[in-house]
Amino acid sequence: TAIKCGKLFNSQDGSVSENMLVVIDGKTISEVIPCPQNIPEEYKVIDLSDSFVMPGLIDAHVHLSSTGHNDPYSASQGLLGDFVVTALDNAKTDLMAGFTTVRDCGSQGFVNVSVKKAIASGKFPGSRVLASGGGISSTGGHADNHFSPYISTNLNIGPADGPYEARRLARYNLKYGADFIKVMATGGVMTKGVEPGSPQLSEE
């Protein structure tokens, strides 16, 4: 496959070149050269001569199953399937905006892991997803919920008070398909009763 680029952004040095050709062999970019006058007939040509072409963007911190609104009541009342639908829709929107990879830093019920698998299967369009599973924090910490003590849920992985509990939750996330572990070591903007940045976990 040969992609004719009107303008091509080089992310390694920040330069922009005009009238370039990107040659792809299977899933690998084999070369990037000035666009020749004649391209061999055996190439499939994608003509982006009138476009600005660049590598896919990466968003290192998203929550695909969230709406972006800080409303704990709607988040607590949604069904797990609702979160999956929202996450798949957001992943497609991200891809159409140029983000070919996103890092999902926490969701309910391993929704981010399920969405990662669904997109990787090729059945759904969307950005490539790296998923953390659930976030790890202390009791009352940034990842803990603040429901009445008489309301319980198993959609979150629960708090960790001490290094052995944190290790157990890390293993739990990895067991169910997490690509990385998110640790919330300080208070955050959605944590009830604490200042953002206040220490809640030790280095241990």
C-alpha cells in the first residue's frame, strides 16, 4: 500500500514535509520517501495529496465508560451494559479524532478490559485500548466510594490498607486482563473530605 501525503508530520523531529509517500508492507511502514511521479501498478494507492498526514495520537489517561460529567448518582445507577455501550462509543469517537491508542485508567466491573478485547477482536471500531482494570487506593481514598455503609457493590475492586492488600488487588487486576496498574496514592478532586494531593498511601 502506498499513501500519497500532501503534508507529512515527522513526530521524531517535529518537521513537516510536502509531497511524501508512505509505503506499507502488511502492517509495517517499510519506507517514507519523496513521492515519485509514477507508482508501480501493483501498489494499492491511498491518495491524501490534499491532506495533512500524521502518526496516530495517544491519550495516556481516559475513562472510556464515563460521560465526563461529575455526577456520582448517575454513575452509581447505571447498568454494567450501559457502561460498555458508552465505552465503545467513546473509543470510536477517539479513533475518529485521530487517537489510535488510549490508556483507560479505571472503570467499573472491568469494562475497560472487555472493551479492549472487543476492539482487538475487530468486531468493533475504536482506538487500541490499554486497560488498568480498577484503581487502587486506601479506605476513604480517591478510588473508594462514598455510599452509605449499608450499600455495597462488587463493581469496584475495593480499597487497600497496607502493602499486602495493595499487592493482592494488583494481582486481582492482572488476573482479569489489566495491562498496567493504576495506584491513587493521594487525594483527588472527586475524593470526599480531602485535599487533592494529600498523601494517602506510603511508598511501600
